[in-house]
Amino acid sequence: MPKPFHLAWFLQGSSAQAWGEAWTGHIGQTWMQPELFLNMARALERACFDYILLEDSSYVGESFGGSTEIYLKNGLSVPRQDPSVIAALMTQVTSRIGIVPTFGTYAYHPYLLARLVATLDQVSNGRIGWNAVTGSSDFAAMNFGLPGMPEHDLRYDMADEYMEVCRGLWGSWEPGAIIADRKTGVLVDHTKVHAINYNGKYFKTRGPLNSGPAPSGQPVIAQAGGSPRGRKFAAAHANTIVVNAKGIEAMRAYREDVHKHMIAAGRNPSHCKVLYLINPILGDTTTDALERKKRRAATAAARIEERLAHFGKVTNIDFGKFNLDKPLPDDVTTNGHQQNLEQFRKLANGRSIRETMASYNAVDLSVELCGTPDAVAAQMGEVMQAVGGDGFLFSMPNVNRRTLAEIEDGLVPALQDRGLMRTAYEHKQFRDNLLAF
Ligand SMILES: Cc1cc2nc3c(=O)[nH]c(=O)nc-3n(C[C@H](O)[C@H](O)[C@H](O)COP(=O)(O)O)c2cc1C
């Protein structure tokens, strides 16, 4: 019998999904209301997904041609509602699935973050995760009064300390601190709630946390570090890592590298699930799926500037100032997402920016998946077997009710029939389900 794997979904903000695409109803107006996102949480829980990760970036892009125009006109990573609000609402219409909002370590004082995450964990009965990102954009930093982002690796050094503060605060309530005895009138045993008096190089806090404890003790941490420093950070702290590694070899190598770092940090590698990004193309028939793939490639090729604007937003590179019909100059570097730029350069192999972007993440992400639900389920099983684990993160920018139905009612039953996916949650809390296999 094959081993089941984990599935999660990457929701690119509670915002106008798939603007300009078919099957999106009146998304230009309806995105402000949570119905689509709540439907999504219910659908993915029926489908027994481990979690939904809510992306965030807290700034309006301005990296293409030094203007906000292309971002605002086309709804590129904007608007973005605060992820904590939709996350809280999602917890109230579900009972098993994990909900993982993104919060940047540059944007919150660790005390506020630890309190927010503990509160979300309380209202969800232990189903909250935190996608711990360091942030990458100077524009985002400026929204918080900073002159720009600290240097890439320094951000991770600071984030290491940040995690230590949060762990200390979540641990500031010992198990059993809440007595809630109506006879004696004692709500909380004050001897079990402690200040942490943290005095680090970057952060200071006194504690204890006034929200009370998180039901899961230490909430689940998600991470996506791709660079060598980012991977080390992820391996030290994360219970799940999401990565766009290109092809079976790179997927396997990434997981092995993370496991090595985990062992070096004294952790058990089975305590962190590495999920690979996919954007499967499903069709009623193979011909239908291939036709959809052709359309997806054509759309990607027709939207080079928009896609470069998005790529420039995460790498802080203004592609608007380059001749797109020439290769990217060798001296261009990034203080943003390093792994993405490295992958782009590898793919370019001397080709122009335009040609490279036409194929960069155009029809595939970690691996290409295309066919009927049953064929794609089989492909996913083969990929997982070759890689060794642990599952996939759906990163489908075209979120709409039709796409969700294709996954819930088409692909997931095909995976379950093959024994590749759970048919019911094993536990009540998020971490327990994530580590169940
Ligand atoms: C699936 C996925 C989701 C991510 N979500 C966010 C996000 O919501 N906000 C953010 O600032 N960065 C996000 N990132 C960026 C990562 O945190 C990280 O910066 C990036 O993968 C580059 O790695 P590096 O920082 O080690 O260079 C995401 C990355 C991936 C692969």
C-alpha cells in the first residue's frame, strides 16, 4: 500500500482572485466579503487538506517602471486584506483544517505577534500556524518607518532571535496554569505564569503573555526559506516548509538538505513536513487537459510585463528599466527572494528576459502535472515516491469556485482511491494531523 502524503493550499491573499480571468463572477466587487474564502476553507476541509496558507506582503508594488500603475491596474498582489481577519473567520467555519496566516517579523513586535497567534490558536482550538517570513521589500519596510530592509542574511539572524522571544512568551504560561475552579474562585494559578525578561541583541520584552496560553502549546510554524541561510532558519524552527524546487532531483536535494540542518539543530527530521509547490492542469480528458495547458502557456506569454512586475516585487528588481529582448545583466543581484532569482538565471541560460519569463513558472512549478484527475493523481504518487515525501502545496493563482470543485470533487477522490491521501482527519489539533504520517 502506498504511503499517504499531505496537501495544503497557498491562498494568495484575501483579495480579488484571478482578476481578468474566466469563472470569477463579480470578484472585482465581491472580494471584500469573505464568502469565497470561507467556501474555500470548508471545501478544503471536506477534502481533508492539512492547511491553508494565507500569503501577505503589506505594501503596494512599485518596482516596475518605478510606478504603482501595473500593480493596481491588474490587481497584482493588491489589494490585500489583513490576513489575521480572514484567518479568524476561517477558523469559525471549520473544525479540523489548519489555518496559517503570514506575518512578517519586520512588521510586528514579537510580543504583539505572539499574542495574536496565541489568540488565533485559542479561537481555533489549536489549529493555527504562522507563516514566519522576514519580508524582503524596502517599500514594505518604509511602511513601518524603516529606511529599508536589513541585509538578507541579517534578517534571518534577527528572525532567529524573534523566534526565541515568541517561544519564550508562548511558554510563559505553564501547563495547568488555568485552574478555573468556581468553588475556590481561582481562575489562574499565578505561580505558573512567568515573566521571561528577554533582553536580546534586537528584541526586548518582559512578559508574561497576557493572552493566556495557546492550546497547542507552541503554535505550528511554517516557513519558505529557499536560500542557504533561509533553509537553515526554516530547519531550525519550522514544522512545515513550502518550496518551489524545480524537478525531482532538486526536490529530493532540498529535503535532504533541510533534514541535515534539522539533525545539526538537534531536531527529528520527521517533525517537519516539506511540501512542494504545484499548479496542476486538470481536464475531463487528456486532450482537454493539453488544450488547457496550451491556453495557460499562451496567457503566460501574453502577460510578460505583469509577470515581471510580480517577479520584480519579490526580488526588488525593476525589470521596466531593462531591454526585455536582451538577457538580464550579470551584475543584477537581489536583497529580496534569492532563490527565485537563482532559478530565473538558471532557466535563462543566455536567453532574453522576455523568453525566459515566457517559460518561468508558466505551466508548472516544482513539477508539471497535466491530465485527467486520475492521471494527475497517479503522477503525484509517482513524484512523491521518487522524492521520498512529504506532500504538495497547491499554488493556483486562479482561485474560483470551479477550480476548488475540480480539486475537491475530482482530484482528491482520485488520490484517496489510490491510498495517497487521508479520508478523515486523525486528530483535532493541527500539529497532530501534520505529524500523523
Ligand atoms: C509558497 C511560498 C509562500 C511564500 N509566502 C510569502 C509571504 O506570504 N510573504 C512574504 O513576505 N514572503 C513569502 N515567501 C517568501 C519566503 O519567505 C522567502 O523569502 C523566499 O522563499 C526566498 O527565500 P530566501 O528568503 O531564503 O531568499 C513565500 C515563499 C514561498 C515559496
